[in-house]
Amino acid sequence: MPTTLWRCGRVRTPTDPHADALLTEGSAVVWVGAQRSAPHADEVVDLDGAWVAPAFVDAHVHATSTGLALTGLDLTDAPSLAVALSRVEQAARAARGGAVLGTGWDDTRWPERRAPTSAELDRASYGGVVYLARTDVHSAVASSALLATAPEAAAAQGFLPDGLVRQAAHHVVRRAAYAAVTPAQRRRAQEHTLQRAAQLGIGCVHECGGPDIAGEDDFRDVLALDHPVEVVGYWGELDGIERALDLGARGAAGDLFVDGSLGSHTAALCAPYADLDSTGAQYVDAAAVHRHVTACTRAGLQAGFHAIGDAALDAVVDGIARVVDELGAAAVRARRHRVEHAELLTQRHVEALSSYGVVASVQPGFDARWGGPAGMYAERLGAARAASMNPFGALAARGVVLALGSDSPVTPLDPWGTIRAAVRHRTPSSGLSAEAAFAAHTTGGRWAAGDAATGDLEPGAAATFAVWDAGTVRPGALPALDGPDPTCLRTVVRGVTAFRRG
């Protein structure tokens, strides 16, 4: 098998802080060290002083909706409702009668402080089909034309006046909206997502699919893409082990919803919201968690859940505790079960995740966007509860494995921004060191996917790395986080170049 020597760089490896070269053979790293001692190679690549490190892993992605946002209507930066409606009109004109699918609007950041209405979407789109997911993708607003294609939504839980849909009604409307996406459009969106990931030094993404997200066909298509960036699939369906295996998923995990989101008032809380007389929505109880985790553990499969609120996390840890009592801690820990988001954690939750070996798949971009005393978290929960959100430091201190991700398109694919958000947490004691954050966004993601290898660049590891123009980096250190982000020059996945700048 041909070998390649990557030399004249600065290689981040646990074996030698001064390493300036590595040798790959096929899909594996076979040697790392000083280039003056390098073995013979069939090909030589001069790195010209670039910094080389393990490629990032984004541990929570929705490829199709990310690609549609990247190539279509993304309202994340819309400063007002009026601007959002203007963009809907522009998109409707460009669609020439086709459906308009958008995402990213956030009413808590708009001066109008409210969602669009169906009537407004009807006017902006000239009566067309419009689906606009809120930034957390746990609620949406639909035009009259779209609602007409899903009449059953009106009788489902979470159907609200003026076209706003949450909970079961949202799932119905989202399925109708995605039915308007052709297979060719879906494939282009997915490919765009993976190529964007490669451009950012991301070598692997965890696709979190499910029956209430984009459906089986979408999930199969993502996993079948012919692209060097690796896709690890998780199928979020309660008691869906056979379906997960049939679909080629790594686990019956990911967005298996125990609750919803704070922004949509559907995260399950122990005490009511500060701005609404409600404790949110809980879809799965501890008994169902126990049943699902038991079945997955016995089948040798990862289980996992989407859980944001403290009541949802109670259900997760209480259910897993019953599995530990029946099957033993070693059997549970061996499966590396996961919890996605895990935002409103108490110390009891932290201790339980540590004891049971549960991976916390977390999104620091959430805190950067919604944290702080004037952010959405504080508005929904009050300042005191909001300050306890996303305690990454406490999780790391108790030995909980962290895997960082974006939940894109909720927050964008942005690995260096994710690391910066983890380090500069709005509650200082909850942040991570730069080293811990980088590890959680590289090797942590590998561990979360059940990989046997660490993900570090050392002999025997997969040849999956990114090459960066990162300025001056001290031996064994990371690029500084207070300057511009490093520029990705090349992303290599198992020996295959997924992206090369220029």
C-alpha cells in the first residue's frame, strides 16, 4: 500500500510535542516524529510550516436541514420580523411557485417579540407553501397553503392560532414541508453540508435522525453519500432497535425526544417557566427510558436521548439507574450511552452521568447565543436558573466524556467558534480549558461514537486530520483563541483528501 510523508509541519501528537512530520499508509498513521528520522515514503507532501491536528468531530448535525439553510433561506441573522418577511418574499419570487423552506428565526431577538403569522407568510409568498422553523427547530410557522396539505395538524397537540405549530402538530407540518423536497434537492443539500464540514476541518459528523425529523429515506440517503467526510448515524425512535439496525445506525439514540426546547417553551421543567405558567412538555418517562436502555444494552447498541430540561434529565437518569440495578454498572458503561444537549443539569444529574458512563453530547454555541443575564435562557428561566445552564466544567471535573457539536442548523458548523464558546462560557465556572474543549471536539466525538481508537495522531490511528494556517503555535499548544480563527488548508479523512484549499 503506498505511503505518504507529510513533512515540514507542526504535528499535534501525544507522542512528541516537537513532531514535524507524520507518515500515512493507506487509511492509517504509521509513524509520527522528526522528519530527519522519517522512513522512506512513496509520496512526500511539504506542509510549509502548517499546524496539523486531529480533524474535528461534530457530534450532533442534521445534514439535510443544514444544507437547505446553507443554500436557501436562513433567517438566523434577520434583525426583525419585518426583515424576515421581506426575505420570505424574495425567496418566494426566486422559487417561482415552489415551496419555501427556511429556518433560524428567533422572536426573542426581534423588536416585535413575536413569531410570524400564517397570514403574513401568505402575503409575503403570494399564497405559496412556506415552512419556517424557529431557531431551535422545535416549533415553526406555516403558511395556509402548507397547512392545507396537512389538515390533521389542526387536531394535534401543539397547534396554535395564526399558524404556529409545536409538539405533535409541528411533526405533522414538518413532514408535509419536507415532502416538497425532491430527492435531488435533498442530496444536493446533504452534499453541501458535508463539503462545508470538510472546509472547516471537520472529518466526521454524527447525523441525528428520526421518524419525527426527516424520516427514513432522508436518513438512508445521508448514510449512503459518497463523500470522504464520515457520517455516523443515530436513529431517535423509542423501542426502535430493529429499525435502527436496519437503517445502519450506530445507535438508537440522538434526537429521541424526552422533551423539547426552552425557546419554544417545550423543555420539561421541574418548576414553571419564568415567563409562562407552564412546565413544558415531556414525551418520555423514566419507565420508557428504562425499557429502551435495557433493550439497547442487551443488544450491544448505544441508547441515547434528547433531554434539555431538569425534569427530562430526571427521567433519563432515573431510567438508567434502574437498568444499572438490573444489568450492572459495567454492562451499562460499556455501551457508552448518550444524552444530547443536557442543559439544565443539577449536581445529581452530573453524578449520575459520571457513574453510568453516559456521554454528554453538548453544544457550547447554545450558551454563546442564548446565555447571559439578558439572554433567552434568563428570560425563560430567570437569572438564577439560567446561570446553572450547560455546566461543562462540572461535567468534565466528574469525568463525564464530553462530545462537542453544533446541532446545525440550530447553531452553525463552526468548530473554532464552538471551542471559543466552551472556553468563554457566560458563567465562568462552567467553562472548559482550551485543551479540554479541543479534546471534546476531536477525540471526545470519536469516543461518543463508540470508536476503539482515541482519534489522536499516533501510530495505528486513522489518518484523519486537518492542516491549518494557524500562525505561531508553541510546541504542544493550541492556536490562540483571541485572534482570527485558523484557516483550514486541507482535511484528510482516513487517508483521502476531503478538502484542499486552492
